[in-house]
Amino acid sequence: MAIERTLSIIKPDATNRNLTGKINAKFEEAGLRIIAQKRIKLTMDEAGKFYEVHKERPFYGELCEFMASAPVVVQVLEGESAIAKNREVMGATNPADAAPGTIRKEFANSVGENSVHGSDAPETATVEIAFFFSGLELVG
Ligand code: RTP
Ligand code: MG
């Protein structure tokens, strides 16, 4: 087991409903430390770049519009197996399939407006953290 870092985003549906604190509490209760955090409003261009891997998927346009529709909170979470642990706390992509107690089960509106993003592997975590943060901003 190793200490990892992962990129998390609290999405517009959650910032709109003032859920940042409740979601952060879930991370902290699971032993994840928030070692960097900022609230930003993505442009369509930035959202498009961040989600470039999904470019060919039918929901890409809708996803980018949603991510640029209101502020998001981008953050770096650190902890033991942080990437997998974060995805466990987030729950399944579709809230209808998410386990009880997970963020998406408790807060998500739908498969699209599902409250949080989390990196899915060490390689994507490195790229996604660098997309939003400089090394100086990560205070472990
Ligand atoms: P994320 O990347 O946001 O952490 O979510 P994920 O790994 O659980 O899901 P992924 O397959 O990577 O999809 C990225 C995001 O696209 C939206 N989505 N919409 N309408 C749809 O069928 C659909 N499918 C995915 C969701 O916001 C999902 O989190
Ligand atoms: Mg994903």
C-alpha cells in the first residue's frame, strides 16, 4: 500500500446546491487529506481539454457544457491508496447504481450531474493534477 494523490472535482450541480462542505467531510472521514483546493469557473475550452478522452462519446458536448455552467472546486486528495479510496467514496457513475453512503448516492442528481469527479488511475491522476495545480500549490 502506498500514499497516493488524486485529482477530485466537486461539480457544478454540487457547488450550486452548496454541498462543498458535506462532500469534503466524506473525503476526510475516509482518511483522505485535502492538500490543495480552489474554486474556479471552467471555460468551455478548458472543460473540453480536461475531458478530451471522452471526445468521441455521445455525452461529450453535454458534459463540457455542464462542467462550464457554474463554479467547480478542484482539489488534490492524498492518502493510502487515495485513487481507489476516492472512487469508493464517490460511488458508481450512475447514482442509481451507487452504494449507500457514497457521495453520488446521497447527492448526485443523475448520471451526468453526478456531483464529483475522481482520477481513475495513477497516470491520469498525475496528468489531471498538473492540469490544475503547480507543485508549489500542493501542501502535503
Ligand atoms: P468522472 O470521470 O467524472 O470521475 O466519472 P466516472 O469515471 O465515474 O465516469 P466516466 O465514464 O469517466 O464519465 C465521465 C463523466 O461523464 C458523464 N457521463 N454522462 N449521460 C451519460 O450517459 C454519461 N455517462 C457519463 C458523467 O458526469 C461522468 O462522471
Ligand atoms: Mg472518469
